[in-house]
Amino acid sequence: MTQDLKEATQRRGSFFQTVKAIAWAFFGVRRGADYDKDVAQLNPVHVIIAGVIGAILFVLMLVLVVQWVIGSSIASS
């Protein structure tokens, strides 16, 4: 198992490719062939980092939208 993890972390998938795969995952749309390609190429450390960054950005975006709605006249009507 440790050998498999070492091999997975040596993959050469780019961080941009990882961010793109995570973005598609957030939307929930991904072709099976693209998913299989990502699993074979992406570095799991990059996937974890990109997933955490994506989740933080998503939560911040939601907070900003809620603050905007509360501060605007949309919520007070």
C-alpha cells in the first residue's frame, strides 16, 4: 500500500489540470473516459490541495452572496 501511494505522488499531472478536474467535480459533470484519465495522471496531493482551495472559495462566494442579498433591497421587500 505504501508503494502505491509513493507511485501515485510521483505522477506528473499539472496543477492546472488538477484544478480543472476539481472544478468539473464541483459541478458534478464528468465523462467516464476523462475521469479514468484523471485518476491515472493526477497527483493525489494536488487533488487534495485543489479540493480544499475550491471548497474555501465556494464557501467564501456563498458568504459574499448572502451578505449582498441581506444588504440589498431584495431581502427587505
